[in-house]
Amino acid sequence: MHIAIIGAGLSGLTCAHRLQAQGHEVIVYEKGEEIGGRMSTRQTELGGFDLGAQYFTASSSRFRKEVAAWRRAGWVAPWDGRLVTLDHGVAKAAGRTSGAGRERLVAVPGMASLAQRLAQDIEVRAGQAVSGLECHGTQWLLSVLCETVPVAATAGPFDAVVLAIPAERALPLLEPVSDIAVQAGGAHLVPCWALILGFQEALNLDYDGAWVQGSRLKWIARDASKPQRRPGEHWIGHASPEWSQEHLDDDPERVKEKLLKAFHEATGSPVNPVYADVHRWRHAQADRPLAADCCWDEGARIGVCGDWFAAGLDGSGRIENAYLSAMALADAMCAGQPR
């Protein structure tokens, strides 16, 4: 089959890899100039900052097998940073709800590097946003927009289409297939403001990451404590979903000011950064995931995957969810299908 995949995050790239390995012809469309989705690393003069996914764990046998292969290839490594819970500035041992006891892994030298490696043998068309899908008999045509062309171009025909994007972005494209649209409409993703801080002097904090309570921030991490990162006092903060939603459309400078204040309050450090910025994730994590592995319409040959599917796990929004959902969709597409 000739297959179009919309979205070059981990789920889209994983699905593309699996389908291509089964002999199908795959093209991935990504609206952004960078691939990886929330596996994003911001490059600055100080070094890289992991803006989105901070680390991942592996619980299912299928994902553990894949992670083992990534480790052998040198694509990922354990992160042994000391993680705590900060309760109004007081550091406490991280509890079970924070994933204590599970090995945490990161891509090296940055979270985005895993997506870049997965995309090496895949045709990815970055900077091309798919604005519409049109069914012609048993095939699909895509309306594609890019900055260099003032009107939408038509791509295709394709024998099948995969949407590996957040539910809210997938819904407008799913109008031709109402059954899947209804299913996808049951999911809901929440936003997250990310804070990026670089310091010239050490903060002398005795932890590398913390779940923060009683604050605008829910998570902070010293990025340079991860393996194969550039040395330095580089910190990431993630605001809580509630605060991010309330301030979703605020001026970024105002958001930066508020989150920097929250960082100082949480850590007790008065040191001011030499670099500070924020990034807004409109669809960061599912607070209402779908219990399924993925969605696949055999008749229409269109499917959806992503980290907003539970995919047999307890919860969603993790890298493992994205991987398992993508593999489940690829398996469904390959079952009994001509190549």
C-alpha cells in the first residue's frame, strides 16, 4: 500500500517504521519544521533543553524489547538523577505515584535525537501541514499547505491514511469518517507551559528533578544531569495543566515572569538566570484518554494512533503509549492487506 502518515512525532515515526518494514510505501507529513513532536529539544548557545517529554519508562514486554534495541544502538541511556517531591520548598523522597523504583531513560544527546534517528530511512516532508482529506473511491487525496506556496496543493492518491496527531487536531480531518471522529472526540488533551532557564552559576540544589506541589509548576528538572548533555546549570519547568489552561493565551513574557517566580519559590534559590524563555504546548497530555489501542476503519482505510490512547497501560500521555498505539495500528493495517 501507498500510505500517508500525518504527524512526525514518536507515534507517527514508529508506525511508519513498522509499515515500511512490512513492504509498504510510506510518506510522513509534518506541519512543523522540526520532527519529534513533544520529544523536542530546544538548541541554544548554552546547549540543548528538553522542552517536552523529560524521560520514559518501559513496562510492556513489547516496548522493553524495543528499548533494549535502542540501548544497544546507543540511542538511549538511563537517567540516574535524584528525584524528589517539593512541598512548599521542602524536598521529600519521591513516592510511588511519581514512578519511584522504575528505571528512567532518555534519548541521547537530547530527547529529539531519538525521533531524528527513527526518521533516517523514512521520507518525511517537514513544514507541510495537511489541511484536509478527500476520499476518492478506495483512495485518499490530501490538501497540503506550506509557507512557500500560497494555496493548498494536492498530494496522493494514497491507499491508506494514518493520523498520528493530537485528538483535537485530528477531528477536523476525520469529517469523512464519522465513526472514528466520534471515537476520537471522546479524548481530551490538556496544555502545558514549559519554562527554560540557563544559569551562569550553580544553584547548589541537592536534586536533579522534582515534582512540585502547591505551585504553578508541577515539574522541574536539571537538564544537564541527563547523560551526554552539555555541562551547565540548565533547568526545565512544566506548569500544571490547570494553570496552563487558565493562562493559555497570556502574553509569553508575562507567563515567563510568573513561572520564574514560581521556580524561585519552589527551589528557594535567589539566583537569576542568564537565559529564560517559555514554550506553549497546546496539547501536552491526555486527561481523558481513550481506552483503546488505536482506531482503524478497515473499509475506509484510515486510522488514528497516539499517546492519548491507553494502549493497555494504566494511564496515557507517555512515550510507551505512543509506541504501543502506533504498533497496534500498524499491525491492524498489515493484517490481511496486500503490500
